[in-house]
Amino acid sequence: MKKLLPGSMFTFVMIALGTWVFLRSGFFPIAASSKPDVLDDLAPQMRDHAIARHARAVTSLPGTAGPESIARGLTHYRENCMPCHGAPDGSAAEFSAGLNPGPPPLEIEKVQARSDTELFWIVKNGLRMTGMPAFNVNHKDDEIADIVRFVRHLPQLTAEEKALLSAPPAGDDHHHH
């Protein structure tokens, strides 16, 4: 037993040192155009566990659910989310094709399977190293909840809502703070 402890400590120190040397070496591929590697497989699992853990602190969505909330959420979605995530017809801003990882369409099952509190936490806090910004710097919690309610509503968009999403932008941002 006495010989096992120093060997285990030596192994731990060597792994930590090797990891530190690798991270400091500059060999880690950071370009958005890099091909996927093992971290691209591990990162989504780590992200999903972290989101679930942090979202437990959110007990419910603020504000009141209803058609007005969804309408406000549509406006925020169009201005803030649609350039990357696109409209349900698949249209997104040209730059979004260069994001790695690419932003998912928000009406897909994987996104819709998340809890409201997980979606709220993601929109509020963003996701580091994905291009997903934190909206808490320029949106109130009620506004973030409106976005979440609209994202939930995406699979059931009406023809009128689809038309609103495909109309050219008005050019005036409603956030002036």
C-alpha cells in the first residue's frame, strides 16, 4: 500500500503536467474551420450536464405566458436569434455558416426536448466557445422568458408568424440602453 500511493501521485502529476504542456503548446486546434476531434465528441456531453446543473437554480419562467408573450418573443427572436439559428424555412445570415459548432435550428426535437428552465438559462447566460451570446447583458428576464416561449412555439408557427419572420427587418432596434 505504501508503494501504491507514491506511484499514484507520480502518475497524477505526470498527467497534469502533460495536459498543461499540451494546452500551453499551441497545438490545440482552435480555428472554427478545424475538423472535429475527440473534444468535439466530449464537449456536448459536458455542456449538457452543465446546463442541466445550472438550470436547476431557475425554478420557473418569469412573466406571464400567452399570445402576447409569444408575439414579443417573435420580435426578439427575429432581431437576435434568427441571424444564426435561422427561420423555420432554413434562412439564416450568411455568416452563420462559418460558426463551429453550427447553431441548431431551434424547432428540432433535440432543442424542444430541453426544459423551459434549461432554455432560459442558455439564452440568459450564453454558451462559451459556441458563438451563443449571453442575453442577460441587454435583455431583462421577462424578455428572455418571452424568447423561450417563442422558441417553444416554433414548431406550431402560423402562416402570419412565418410571414413576420420572412419580412425584411424594419431597421430599428427596440433596445436603446
